[in-house]
Amino acid sequence: MAKFKEEDVYIFNKERECMTREEFRELQLRRLKKVVRYAYDNVKFYRDLYDAHNVSPDDIKTLEDIQLLPFITKDDLRNTYPFDLQAAPKEDWKEVHSTSGTTGIPTVAAYTQKDLDIWAEVTARGLASVGVHKNSIVNIAYGFGLFTGGHGAQYGAQKIGALAVPMSSGNTKRQLNFIHDFPADFLCCTPSYALYLAESLEKEGHNPKDVSLKGGVFGAEMWSEEIRNKLEEKFDISAQNIYGLTEVMGPGVSTECHIKEGMHIAEDHFYPEIIDPETLEVLPEGEEGEIVFTSLTKTGMPVIRYRTKDLTSLNYEKCKCGRTTVRMNRITGRSDDMLKVKGVIVFPKQIEEVIMEMKELSSAYQIVVSRPDTLDVIEVQVEIDQVNFSDSMMDLEAFKHTIAKNIKEAIGIGVKVTLAEPYSLPRSEGKAVRVIDKRNFN
């Protein structure tokens, strides 16, 4: 990658990102004791919950004692809507953010100035690992407003001293004009929107490789290694993963470094656990399960043992980049996002990986699950890539058969493949909607 230079990346906070495991554990325990006491004393929800489970802040004597505390879930956050989980007095609130609420009552979180400072710090760490410096220009095409994505990236860029361009998502024509007229070094947005930008450039007769971008930090939706390869190939950049959620803080909870072997968790601020989503038992290091987070330093709305539903595993080995922070592997799915079809568990990501490996297809696709009679049917709608689809491939039925065969080998059951014209499937300027489940379970 000619535009990306490995020597430009650096460690933003070596004191915190390169501590020994013993130093991490000592700091985490000290902060865990403090946040549990803080939540118990200031939030009725936590006080009632811990009293009901016959546990108190004084019971936390080791890190392992965190397992004495009950989990909290999104339902708990919804049931305390809007502000019953806030621990800091209202006069200390500086900002409020919220989830979209597309699957129910939104989660609302108030941030104190200390929270905002920590948020800027952890996102700055992630941006530095891509190569953002004080003289960089960072185009931020995540949504702003109540959504945390755009704000977190902006705070991190400004913490470094870089020039942040808060483009937000949407108005793709304006976005393309800015990419041309106000060249950015780095792009922050959802991976699906980045692919849409590349596609839009190609549609107008431009080569995405010709833009000034050196790197990108992409998140807010699950994406695969195959999408990374497409982004890096189309833009000639280094594409790195960022993870976060409003309930815990926002983007910056973990970010990939340039080595791209897992996302470094800012574990001086966020304590991770991996549990079995069925038994709720904490799993040994390296095993895959649901990741649970405790915010160790958040004062506005601390969350303690929050079940994210995201499935991943943790790696505690020192990274080749020099950081010693634990790394979480790429999210493989969500425990509540699995599709059970004909008795088989299917993760949408499995289908995505097949599609992204086929250069004749664009990055746009949709998975439609229905039950027209008594049996479930998966329809995978895919789209021809006008650039890579050869005129000699006129046997479309044979091509559809190949796609269906590849998907069946990946997920274990057959699917119906529908081949769409170029640019005909819906595009997203925010989070892509990939799965439509039309089954009625009532």
C-alpha cells in the first residue's frame, strides 16, 4: 500500500497501553472497587439489584470477585429510561447520547466532562494506531446528532491535534466533492458507506485509488475480512476496525492497530469478560463467547457487567506493535442475531464472506428469510459488479448456481439466489440493513 506508511503509526499513551499484566490487574481492581461503590451509593437500580443478590461493594476484594455481581442487559437500560441509571448529579452532565431505539426504547447516556475526556483519550489511541498525527486531516462520515459515532471520532482526532472534518453521513454528492476539493488523509465511517463512496466514484468515472486517503477506521456495524480486502484494494489504504457501543462509551472501546490481529481494548477504562451466553459462566482465555464490559471510570452512567450480545474471544499476548492491552478478535455475530433456519444456526456474516470473495459481485446484498408455506426459505439477493463482471459470463443461471453452491458449503443449507442489476439494491449512508426476516413467529 503505497500511501500507507507503517512508520507513521505510533502509540499515543505508552504509559497506559504498554503496562505489564500485573500493573493492569492492580489498576483494574482499584478502579473496579471504586466504580462498584460509586454505583451502589448513587444509583438506586444498582443498590436494589445488589441487595437482592445479597452482594455489596465490600465483597469485591479480587478481580475474580466481579463474578459475584449480577449482569445487566439492554432491557435493564430500557427499563430505567431515560435517566434512572445516571450516577452523576445533573449539573455535572455535559452531553447526552442515545442509541437509535430501532429495536425498542432507546438507551440514553449522560456524559460528564471526565467521561468526554476519557472518550477523547481512547479514540485518540485508536486513531494514532492508524497513523493520524497532528497535521492529519480526518474526514468523519459517521452520523452525528445523538449517535456516538461521529462525536467519538471527532474528539479523538482533536485530542491528537488533527484537523477533524465533521462531514456526517448522507449527502454523498457533497461528500465526493469534499474528498476531491478538501483532501483527507483518513476516513471514519461504516464500512458499507465507504464501499458506497468507492462505488459512487467509479460510477462517475473516477478511480478511488486516486483520492488522497491513506487509511480508514471503520465500525458501527459488523464487517468481514473480505470487506477489508475490498476497501484496501479499491482505495489503496489500510483499513482498520473500531468497536464501541453507547452503553459503555462509544467508539474507541477497542481499535485495531496496523498489525490487524485483533482490536486493542482500552482495558484501563473497560474491563472485559467472555461468558457462555447460555450458562452465563465466565469462559477461559481464548474461548469464544459473549463479551461483557464493565466501565471502570465512567461517571455519568457507569455500566457494570453489561452483556453486549456480541460474540468474540480475547487474546492477552503482547502484540507485535508493542501494546500489551488485551485484544478482542473480530465480532463473529451476535447471540441475538443468529438466524435459525430449518434447525440450522446461520450467521449473516457467513453469507457475506462468500459474497465478498466473488469479485464478479458488488458489495451490496440482502438476505431475506421467509416462510411461504411450512418451511423456511433463505433468499440471497446479490448484485453484479459492473467493473469486474465479464461480458463473456452470459450464462447467468450457471453463475447463480455457483453462488448458491458456495453459500451452501459455508452455512450447510441451500438458498435461493436472486441476481440483481448493478446499483439496484438499496444502499445505506449509515448502518447497512442486510437481513430482512419476514417470518411471523406469533
